[in-house]
Amino acid sequence: MVARDLLGKVLLYDGPSGRRAARIVEVEAYLGRADPASHAYRGLTPRTAPMFGPPGRSYVYFVYGMYHCLNVVTERDGVAGAVLLRGAEPLAGFDDAEPDALAGPGKLTRAFGLTIEHTNLDLVRSILTVRDAPPVPPRRVARSARIGLNDHATTHKPWRLYVRRSSGVSRP
DNA sequence: CGAATGATCCGA
DNA sequence: CGGATCATTCGA
């Protein structure tokens, strides 16, 4: 699964507050050992272990003492690589949510109620899944540099993809 | 622009 | 063990 293919797909979570669903509209690719900005750059640690596991699982981490971020692991078992879910449009289960309630990686996990306990889940057949949906037409997809990174050599590469003019995108 | 807020990881 | 860092967010 590649970052581009994740756009438009539906994230579905059957949690304690019922079923919540959203359309993925913003992602960022992290390439693992070859990517200085990736958590996996310095090798396997307890936290990053899911990134080195089989594809199609979740990698959730806790950052800034406040927020969680959700990734989809993309590479074969033993090879690190993941796609960060940065923004989505609420579809169901978010009662009275503003259109931008999921616009940002921390906002997305907060609205879904996802935490570190949701790391390393099978995203095909667990309570947290990614479902196929009509693909986003190429003309609706934009690219940019990744957001929030420090002093990395790869920062400028256009590895952030998002759906143009979507209210679920964190930043245009 | 900077505070909030705590797990994680590296180096000593 | 200590402290720098951090794939963020919100409000002044």
C-alpha cells in the first residue's frame, strides 16, 4: 500500500463510543531506515517495532506529551516504512463535529479516541480498519513537503499528499 | 510566536 | 541517569 492509494479510503473504528468513520484526505510517507525524518531511521526500538513488522498494521505513537499520531505500516515484514494519516473528513459517528475536526494528525486521533493501545493492530480485520472507497481523481491530489520536521535533509521532498480544497486537510 | 507536557532515546 | 528532542495544537 502506497501513500497515494490511501487517499480517499475510509478509516473505520468500532470503539467504545460506537462506530466512527472518516475519509482520508491527507497523508505523509516515511521511508524508514533511508529517511532521517522517520522514527525508524535509527533502527528498531520498542516504540517503533510495528514499523518494522508486516504491512497493513497500525503504528501509533505519543508525541509532545499530548497527542497521538496514527500511521499505516507499508513495507514487507522486516523493512521499516509507514504512512502518517494527517487529515480526514468526518463521515459518521462524529456527532456535531466541525468539518475540520480531523484536520491534523493529533486532531484525527483525538476525535477517533485512538491512543497508544491501538498500535500494531491489523487494519484489515480488527476494530480499526482501512476500507476501500472510490479513488481520488489525480487532478484533486496535491503534493507538498512534509510538515513539522526539523533540520532533515529530506524535509523538502514532496512526500505529503492531500486532497485539494478538502476541509479535512490540516494546511493548504 | 511560544507554552503545554511527558515518553523516548542517546550519551556519559 | 539527565536532558534534549519531538511526524502537534491552541491561544496571545
